[in-house]
Amino acid sequence: MLEVQSLEVRYGAVRVLLGVSLTVEAGQVVALLGANGAGKTTTLRAITGLTAAVSGGIFLEGEDLVGLPPHAIRRRGVALCQEGRRLFANLSVHENLMLGGYGRKKGSRLEDLGWVLKIFPRLQERLHQRAGTLSGGEQQMVALGRALMSRPRLLLLDEPSLGLAPLLVAEVFQIIQEINRRGTTVLLVEQNAHAALDIAHYGYVLENGRLVLQGTGEELLNHPHLQQAYLGGEVAGAGDVG
């Protein structure tokens, strides 16, 4: 579904991504791991057109997305759930969710709302509550639901477990698996490496803007150098783990 080829991104004179290449197969959950500043969020922003690529290709089912504006990429079936949830705190849960379906026909949005509420039944009880008054876990559900309201084929998740208690982290990852089972392909950026790899079909590890490890979720979980790479140390023999 998604192929990133030799992606390079700069912020001014600083090179943030240096030749990153990765693949996301349709129907998979793919994890992108790394320490803070490794370039994970920048990768997602480049895929969605929020940050310009200096060079390289980003292909969605063969179509190069580089140079397209974010709204055009969204219309092609890519949705981003950003780090920190970024809800409209003074708007209701219903209003936040409906904004996620902006541009779709009203009938389709109502149908999508019903689909989202089946995934997040707790939000049915909170529909008319202001989003800013919800618990952290409920806010994350709204953020995920808002992204799903555009019916994406590819869902990009940036640190969905950030700031959540362990029990809520487990619930969020169960929800991600359910979203995937319902047919949505997922590219997951996450600091919680073990939780992410537990549900991932495949994974990549970024270090200082470069990919240093890749393999199946199980292979990476059992790889002796994963912790070293995750903390920013050097990894001998970087590449496939299989």
C-alpha cells in the first residue's frame, strides 16, 4: 500500500531524515520505533504532505504523493492521528468527530459516525460532552475516531499511548488491533516498543534519521540490540534481523 523510497527531509540546514526507505503492506500494522528526535514524526508528516521532502519518493499504491498538498493526500485515503490528540477542547465529542469527516457527504458522515461509535461505544455516552472535559483515554478515543471518520485506507498513528496509564495503554492497543481487523492498514509511531511490536506484523527502528533495524514484530522483540538502538547507541550490522 505504501512505499517510502530514499526519503530525505531537512529543517533548514539540519538533515532530519537521511535516505529512509520502508514498506507498508495492505492489511498490516507496521511499527516505526526510535528515540525522541530520531525522525519518526517527521516521517509521518512527510507522508501526509505537512513537511516537504527534499528528495525521495512516497508512493501510495504506486502513486507518488511528493508535492501533493495535505488535503489531496487525505482524499486519497491517508489519515493522521497526531501526537498529543489535538482536539478542539471547547467543542463536543460529536463536533470533533464530525470534523474528521469534513468534505464527505452528510449521509456518509452519519454512517461513518455509527461505525466509529461501534468501535468506541464509550463515546456514545459522551457525544454531547466537551472534549476538553474527558479523561486522557477518552480523548485518545476521540482523536482516533476523528481520524477514522474520513474512512482511511491507511491510518498513521503518532504516539497513541502518550501520557496514558498502563491499563489505558493496553486498551488503546486493543482498539488499534480492532481497527486493523476491520480492514484499515496502520503505520504506528510509538515510544512503547514492546506494546507496539506485540501487535505489529513488521517493524522498523530509526536512529538519527536513518533506519538501523527492521524485521517482523517477533524478530524485533527478540533482537538483542533493539534496546541499544532504541536508546540511540550504535548497532553493529544494522539492517534486516532475519
